[in-house]
Amino acid sequence: MELKDNQISLIIDRVLKEMNNRNLNIEISEGIFNNMDEAINAAEEAQFKLSQMSIEEREKLIVSMRKAILENSMNIASLCVKETGMGRVDHKYLKMKLVAEKTPGTEVLKTDAYTGDKGLTLVEMAPYGVIGAIAPCTNPAATIACNSIGMIASGNSVVFSPHPSAVQCSLTTIRILNKAIREAGGPENLITSIKEPSIQSTNDMINHPKVRMLVATGGPGIVKIVLSSGKKAIGAGAGNPPVVVDETADIKKAARDIIKGCTFDNNLPCIAEKEVIVVEDVYENLISEMKKDGNVYELNEEEIEKLARIVLVEKIENGKKKYTINKSYVGKDAFIILQSIGINVSKEIECLICRVDNSHPFVQEELMMPILPIVKVKSFNDALKLAVEDEHGNRHTAMIHSKNVDNLTKMARAINTTIFVKNAPSYAGIGFGGEGHTTFTIAGPTGEGLTNAATFTRKRRCVMVDSFRII
Ligand code: NAD
């Protein structure tokens, strides 16, 4: 296979970045340690100190963390894009802001009380202790900031395993948060990690006896690993969100919303629109509306084929064609992806749309690139059938654009996803332009849904017999 110049430069870029990471002169301070054992011991000591503080004091730490995230959001966003080569600074900034403003704190911790002839029983939400959290390279800082707020609000400390290709931005975020906690009167090392995270160190963390809960935000591999650990584990895994458009939709708005959702952070979010299934009556109209704002490029058949050969890696398994994603293109700008097949367009182009069959790998694989495949079907029922198939049982996210109440309801039931967004971009589902709190750890496989402080707790019951009842 021959490599084109820009493919070679993408590979060199990636290798250099990884070498760079290894050569980082990372300082051992503000929660960063040499090895997992030290990081976990420090987090354990910090969690004990946190347990001695009142909930009001704990909330002050959260307020300080929110402030620090807001103050540093632009710098962190730039660092993430610079280091990983993925996503967009403007959108990563918005994600950090969203985390600071809409991640719940201690207010979601609720106590249940039962009183009766036999007295009073309380059920309280208690911390696990030290949580081991694994973060993805596609969304390193926002995941770390969001997890940290929720986990500390519920009285835990947290040890992070960042992705090895997002070390600097992850550790910087941890340092900033720890400093904010100290400045608000909290203990050192409530959030810890190590200077050279690796697959081995993640496994050390998973198997460490002092880590009592695991939270994995990433692909199916890491979710399976934490679920096989024998510990309480929360798995926030991959998605492949379909969006259905029927003939009753406001097509102009649907087109805009879909492009906005699909291009958000260059399609890195697990919730972002990954394929559109549209009924034939409005198919042409939807595509022409998509192209009106000047930020969309429609690929022709030849270009689709060329691009598929570059962004996907084909292999034969048990006589069947299988595809994996060429990671060099994940989260890249649309105009850069186009350059790889020799097409130069302006930087204004944010999204590459293409007309394909439902079986096309652009539909079936979770690309995490601003490439949007569009599939034409005869009826809403056909669209729904394909959407269910394309979601692959991830139970993650799906969208619909429709004014037909029956269709809206039918899809909500059939698709069975954790997030279902009607008539809006996907990100409305995580509180960005929609109601409800935000999170960047959406636990579909293990069922906790949109995680928050309450998710990171264990229930403890206290029973007082024959007393404390007031009637
Ligand atoms: P990834 O699975 O490659 O890595 C995620 C994390 O797991 C990283 O820290 C990585 O180092 C670690 N990891 C992966 N394999 C491991 C192994 N064998 N042993 C030990 N550690 C291992 O995913 P990524 O590319 O960083 O992130 C993208 C994926 O995450 C996508 O599939 C996306 O849908 C998913 N994601 C899900 C959510 C959610 O809330 N459900 C949020 C963000 C991303």
C-alpha cells in the first residue's frame, strides 16, 4: 500500500507527539506521583481527611473547582487539541464551561428515611473511598473535571488513568483542580495520577486493593476490563448514534441541528450524530438545506471510495471484511481530511456529507470524524428498523427530527438508548441547550445513565428501634 504525503505527515505527527510525551519533564506535585502505589496511597489519605469535613465544607471545594475550571477552560482546551491533535479548541472550551456550570455537586445526595411503629431507619449515600477512573483521549480534560466534581462531591477521592496520548492536558487539569481544592481549605491529593500513565499502570490501578470502585469512560475494551475486575464498576462505553428524519420534520431546522451536533468537537463526542436515516420524501430537501450554510461539502462516489480507503483499515476475519478506524483521522478538521484525498477547500468546511447504503462502513463504524453518511429509506418504519440496527445495541444515544407524536414515541421505545433527543442537536441530551444536568460519563452498559455525584455512592442503612419517631 502506498502512502500519500499528508498521510505520512499525519503518522510522523503522531509518533512525534508520543515521543514528546515520553520526554515530558513532568513535575511530581499537586497530585502527580511516580507510580500507582504512591498515587493510590496519597488518595486514600486525602479521602480520610475529606471524610472529616462537613458537607458544607465539601461544597466549598466544589465551588472552588468550578471557578478554576472556568478560569482555565481556554488554556486547557488549547492544550488538549495541541497534544492529542484531535477536536476543536472553541468546542472543547464550551465543554469545560458546561462542566463547570452544569455538573451537579453535593445537592444531589439525598437521604431516605422510614419511620413507623418500630422507630426510625435512615439510608444515606456514602462514599466508596478511592475511585479509579479511566479517561479517554477524545475528551480528556472535560471527563477528568466532570468526574472529579461528582466524585469529590460524594466524598470520594479519585485516581485517574489518563490515555497515554493525552498525558499533559490530563495532568494539567488534575493539578489545577487540586490547587483549587487546597485554596478552599481541602486536603492535598484528592485527585491523583502518575507522570507516565500506560496500559500497565491502568491495570495496576484496576487491581489495587485500595481502589474500591472503577469508572471507565472509553471504548468497549476498557469497559469489558473493568466489568471483569470483580469490583463495583461503572462502564461508559462506545456509541454510534443514529438520527432519523421523517416527512413531518422542520427540514431546515433538522438540517442545521444535525450538522451542529455532528461537527461539535469534530464529531469526537460519543453522543454526536454518526449517521442520518431519512425518508425519501424529504431526502433531497434535507441534503440541500444542509448545504445552504456553506460549511458542508458533499462527497461524490469516487471521493467516498477514496476516503474510505484512507480513514478505515480493512482486514479479513473468518472470511468476512472487518474495519477498524485509522486513528490518525479521528477528530480531525473536515478540510484536513479532504486534503488527504487531494481536495483543497476552505477552512470553513466543517462537515463532509455522503449518500451511502446502510451497510457502508461509514454508517456501521464509530468514525468520530466530521464525515456524515446519509441513508435514504421509503418510510419511517424502515428508518426506525435501520436506526435500531446501526445503534448496535450500545444503548447509548439516538436522535429524531419529527412532528409526529406517534413516531417520536415509537422510536423512543424501540431504540432503547440512554439518551434520546427529539428535534435538537445531540448535545441537548447532555444539558447543552436542553434541560437537565451535564456529564461526560454516560453509563449505558452498566445502566447508571448520565452519571453524577449520587452515582459514585454506596447506600448505608442505620436503624434505631423504638426511638426517634415523633408521632
Ligand atoms: P479507548 O478505549 O482507546 O481508551 C479509553 C481509556 O482506556 C484510555 O485511558 C486507555 O488508555 C484505556 N485503555 C484502553 N484499552 C486498554 C487496555 N487494554 N488496558 C488498559 N487500559 C486501556 O478510547 P478512546 O479512543 O480514548 O475514547 C474513545 C471511545 O470512548 C469511543 O468509543 C467513545 O464512544 C467512548 N466514549 C464514551 C463516553 C461515554 O460517556 N459513554 C464518553 C467519551 C468517550
